[in-house]
Amino acid sequence: MKIKSLTVFCGSKPGKKPANILEAAALGEWLALNEVDLIYGGGNKGVMGAVANACLDNGGKVIGIIPKLLLEWEAQHTGLTELIITDDMHDRKKLLYEKCDAAMVLPGGIGTMDELFEMLTWNNLKIHNKKLYILNVAGYYNALIELLENFDTEEFMYQDWKEKLVVIHSTAELSSLFS
């Protein structure tokens, strides 16, 4: 599947493991070199900043989408190809979904989980049919994957979650997914 744009959901903090930033930078570089536009939350800190800066440093196009509320808190990125400022979080998420061909989740916190589960829910409800990926950096999402398996085992899923959500472990796997 060839894509032209990828929305990335991730943390505005770096987390404890250096691999979070290293893998985010590898993703940003890969996107730029493969002419895939990065669409993300518009911040310049943490995992968010790492993926955006690496994409920009390698000549890529980066579109940030940030609500007014988070302009100062997330330290908006001032060097983006385009920065879209929304009225609220709901408008932000809607644009993040609309502008991408697929989405990827890197390490992050509650906001990242909100974005992942809303997009996964929209997939289940057939509001859209965009593929979702988890980049499971250094096993960060192992517990989440176990929880999703439990949802399935306990028969709370309408379809196998793996049909809509693909788990990968490194940026090196991207070429086989998006070629």
C-alpha cells in the first residue's frame, strides 16, 4: 500500500527510554526520504518534536495541527511546512484523521491513547477505513497489546483488532508496509 501522508500520534514528552526519540527520528527521516507527508500534533518537544525535526531535516513536508489551548503548553513548532490552529481538541483530531492515508502510534500517554482508540472506534463504526499502526518501540505497548487480546478473548470485540491495527517493532519494517 503506497501512502502520501501519515498521521503520527505520540507524546510531547521524550519518555524514559532513548529508543523513543531514536525511533521517532528514524521514522521522520524515513517519511522524508520516501516523500510521505507527516501530519502530527504540531509540538516541538518530546517524541513529537523528534519525528517532526527529523522529517524537516531531511527535506520532508510536515503539517502540524494544534488547538489554541495547547499552543504554549506543547511548545508549537515554528519551523513547519504548515501549522493549522484549531478551536479545540475535537477539531484537531478530526483534521488529523481527514488529512492522512494511514496513522501510526509511537510512545505517548493519555492523549496518544485517546487518539488511537478514537480512530480505532471510528474504524469499527465504518466512519473511515484507514489503517492504523503501532510502532511498539522497545516493547512500550506490550501491555496494551495484551489488553486488546483480552478484549478479544472476553468477546467484547466485533472483529479481530489485528484487522485494523498492525503492530510493528521498528521503522525498518516500513518499506515492506508502504511500498
